[in-house]
Amino acid sequence: MLSFLPAPLTLILTSTLALTSTLVLVPVLLVLALIKLLLPFAAARRLLGRGVIAVAETWIAINNGLIRLFSQADWQIEGIEQLRREDWYLVLSNHQSWVDILVLQYLSNRRMPFLKFFLKSQLIWVPFLGLAWWALDFPFMKRLTREQLERRPELRGTDVAATRKACEKFSELPVSVMNFVEGTRFTEKKHALQQSPYRHLLKPKAGGVAFVLEAMGELLHSIIDITIVYPDGKPTLVDLLSGKVDRVRVHVRRRELPKELLGCSYENDPAARERFQRWINQIWAEKDQQI
């Protein structure tokens, strides 16, 4: 509607309005989360949990409205009719830009359970947003490197335990657990360094998906496989806020849970680890072909 405005003015307006909504709604999130934390009654906590999610969905709806208001982007989203708000999902997606997160929120908001990401523990210190993620029960994880495990083998298995503990909070209300399987954003340099067998994707990392399936397998209903493509080139967040993104293509595919992999130990069972990797590699080969 206002896509005729010059890009610098659009950037100022969208950034200011998005920041204003954040400053207004995050304190509401925190108040509800603190009350929920203090109340001993499960029913009241569930009700307040729904209230926290409702505030977050309102915040995302405002952001989505700003995108529609200031942008003339052509969105083509296929497969969202499969989504249900009453189910528990594991969501997998390729990753190219910070814009991906806003795209995922754009297509999922109020169509499926609220998206929750596994975040690095350091991100809780991000001003304002760190507190919002804490209020929304986003899991903050301190992942151990291979070198740390070699130095201290007694820590082996703590990743799974931490994931299971974080996922316990997801049993009360439907949730969509989000995982960028490549572990980082795609760049040509990373692609070359990895010698990735895929033309448009980095190598998938099966460990994070395996940990979630091990911790939440009995709760999850299905896997939502999302493929994001920007036909005019990978945009930046500034491009999106400036109204410079022309086309966005998204394909949503609902996949059945791999029953043969549920209950397996990715970390301790080499055969299970090989099956997991073969399964995720097949999904990634199909996604690469689709792109």
C-alpha cells in the first residue's frame, strides 16, 4: 500500500514502528511470565501460557502487517493448508538470511503452534529480546564441542539431557520446535569449504534433529519441512525493512515422523546415527532438487 515511498523513509518508518511495538508488548510478556512462574496451579499456568503466546502472536501480526503495508513483495506460499494449531510439530528449514525467521513467522503465525527456536545460551543477554525469549520458554542451550567432550568424557549425554529438560515445558501446550538443520546461514564460501554435495544447500546436521526426536518423540505429531527461496537473490533484514524484497517463494511439506528412529540414541548408537544421517540426507537431496 505504501510501497511507493523511498527506501530510506520506509526503513525509518518500519524500524520505528517495529521497535515501538516491541517496547510496548515485551513488558506485557514479562509480567505474564513472572505471574505464571509464581503461581502453583497448573491450570492457571496453562492459561497464562496461552496469554503469553497470544501477546507474542499479536507482536508478530504487527510485524507482518508492516511488511504488507510497506512492501510490494510477491509472496507465493504452498502447502500451508496442511497446518493445524492443535498439533505438535518439528519444523525443518533451509537457512540463508535473518529474513528467513520473519518469513517463517509470516507464514506460520496463528496457522500453527507458536514457533520456538533452540537458542545459544549467550543470546539471553540480547537487550529486551533475550527477556522476551525467556518469557516465551525458548530453550537456551549450551552445546558442547567435540573437543570439550574429548577432554571431559563424563559430560557426554548432557546435550540430550538438557534438550529433554527444555522440551518438558512443551508438553502443556501445542508447540512448533524450529530447527535450521544446516546450523548456519548459507554462503558460497561455507558451501565451498564444506564441499557440500548439494547445489543450493549446506550439509545438514542430524544431531539437533535427533536430540529433539529423542526428547519429544512421543509428543510430536509430524514434521513440517519448509523450503524458502528468494528468486531475486538473498535479501538482508535491511532489504526487507526497506521494502526492497520483490519475490518470496515458500513450499511447506508435512512429513510423517520416522518411526524407526524414535527412541534411538544418536549419541551412543552408531547404527542409529547412520540411519539418522541417511534419513536427513535424503530430505536434503529432495529439498535441493526442489530449489
